[in-house]
Amino acid sequence: MYQFSKRKQIVSLLICAPLSALLAQEPIPEKTPPVHYETALTRAIQNDPALRGFDTAAEAAEGQVEQAGLRPNPVVGAEMENLLGTGPFRDVQGMEVTLGITQLIETAGKRTKRTELARTERALVDWERELRLATVESEVRTAFVEVLVAQEALELRKEQFSLAERSREETARLVEAARSNQVELTRAELAVRQQQFAINQAERALQAARARLAALWGESGGSDYTVAGSVEFDADLPELVQLVALLPRSTYLAQYEGHRRNREAALTLEQARAKPNFEVFGGGRYFNEASGDAAFVVGVEIPWPLFDKNQGNIRTARAQVRAVEYDEAATRRELIVALTDAYQVLVAAHAEAQSVENDLLPTAEQTLADTEEGYERGQFTLLSVLESRSTLFEIRETYLDALSRYASAQAQIETLTRPSTIN
């Protein structure tokens, strides 16, 4: 595992503070070194426009929940009959006036089911926000690791530069004592210039990595800061089967429970809509031709589901429930493939780094020390020293490359297995 430490006090990147605690933290002052992972994540969350937009989306969804729970409004109506006709219906002599109110009565618990559907759609907003949080965490984790690796690379270049300078100084001393020729001093100076060029490249790479990380918390200008930590290897790696077992609780698979509930709620509502609502009517009727007599009027209207039983919408809703299962299975397969690929990179980089650290690196360092000592006694030429130093540099580069691949793979694995914060 890659870990972040300050003065060898190791703090794992993967042990993140609770999300609610991260959201509650105050932004760090600009350009304040060192930046810890939790601080970088907090600032990225607080400055992500998409996350802020979910507050509005949540409010809109809650409005739909409120609306779904409302009953249909009653309808007040008036009707006049038998007026402005002929014979006994001339003018308004035979007029009848009806005043009444009509109320739609929903059956099969449609209002409850409609409200439940709106609640599941409100929950989907939380899942969308959760997915965005996972994306932000992944971006910050990857960018943070890039800065760490770039810092490690710069330190390595500086060590190699110091080693090249030391060789140049020793060569200059030998040339001055007439124990070496000027050509060897020129070679030593060229090696110093090469390492200085490598330092310049490493500094530019570090600045670019810092700029990418700073951009995640909304800074597009300066990137003059450092991150706290170092990249180190775990002694033991988890088995792939253990990592795969974490996937069902990951954000990317757990979200489908919310989608499943939403589609099942939609199916339940469509099934309820197959049962017709009915309308009741009540009012009074005034008879002008009968010297102002009046009477009550009541009625009921029930649709006859002879043709339309909502069967098409029910069929669609059932298909959408099944589609969620297929989407989840497809996502699970993609996650397993991606996790397997990342794990293979992790294992290969871990084995390569262990081999370099335990075997190649000590041997190369001892060879260089012996060659330099023999060079001072006149047993070896400067070319032998340069070759030994070049071999050591190549081995260190190999180690750094393995370190980078290991950290990147670990970051990807953490992203894929990130547990959901929604129950």
C-alpha cells in the first residue's frame, strides 16, 4: 500500500476521515504546506460545483414528494338547462339550474404509491451525489499520488545530482594531483549537467502534478506547495478474492439498490393505475317552472376498463425492473475486469520493487562504492565509475517506476472498492 508520512510517521491514505467530518472542515489557507490528503479532499469537495448543485436537485425532488402526496382538487360546477328555447322553454320559464361539486376518488392506494415513487426518485439524487463524491475522491487520490511520486522522483534526482557532483570533485582533485587526465574531468562535468537537466525535468513534472491537484480545489494559478507523505510498499498484499468480495458494498454496485427500488415503485404504481378511479357528484337543482322548487342531485362515474387496462405501461415497468438487474451485472463484470487488471499491475510492481530493493539496489550501491574506492587507488578508470553510477541510476529509476505503478494501481483499487456511505 502506498502511505503518506511526515518524518516517518505513517498515515495511510486509504484511512479517510468520515465524509461528514471532511465537509465540516474549514478550507486551508492558500499555499500552506504541507497539504495532507484529507485536506486536499476537503477542499476539492467544498469547491466542486457539481456537488453544490445537488442541494438544488434534492430540493426539487423533495418538492415532487410533496406534490405526489396531494389529493386531487374538487371541481365545482354549474349547469343551466331548458332555457332560451321554444314553447314552454321560451326565455327562462322552464329553466333548471344545477349547482354541484365533483370529487375524484383515487383507488388502489395510488396516492401512497405515487408518493413512494417520488421518495425513491429523491433517493436517486443522493446516489447521484454519492457517485460524484466517489469521482472527486478518485480524482484527488490519483492527483495526490502523482504529486507524491513526483516529489519522490525529484528527491531521487537530487541525490543522483549530489552523487555526480561528488564524483566531479573527486575527479578534479585527482586531475589536480596529476593522477587523472582532463578528459575524465570533462566526463564528470557532463554527468553533473545531465543530472541537473534531469532535476529540471523532475521539477517541471512536479509543478504540473501540483497544478492538477490544485485545480481540483479551484486554484488555477500558483501551485507552490508540498504534500505530506511518502510512497511505501506493504509487506503483504491482499488476495484478489478478498478485493472482489468488497465490490457488492462499493458505491458503483450499491447504487443499483436505489435504482431497483425506484423501478419497483414505478411498477407498483402502474399496476395500481390499472384499477380505475371514480368520481362522485353531489349538488342541488333549482326548477324555475315549478315555482322555485329544488331537489338534491347525486351521482357517480366509474370508467369501464374495457380496452385500456394500462397493460402497456405495466409491461414497460416490468422490463425496466429487469433492466436494472442486467445493468448491475454488466457493471459488476466491468468492475471485476478493472479490479483484476489493477491487481495484476499491483502484484507485478510489488514484486519488481522488492527484487530491486532487496537484491539489485544493495549490489549496485556496493559495486559503485568499490569502484570509486578502486578509482582513487588507480585500479579503475573514471569510465568504470561512470558505468557503475549509471547502473545504479538505472536501478533507482526502475524502482521509482515500480513505485509509481504500484501507487497508481493501489489508488485505482481503492476507487473501485470504495464503500458506499448510503445505507
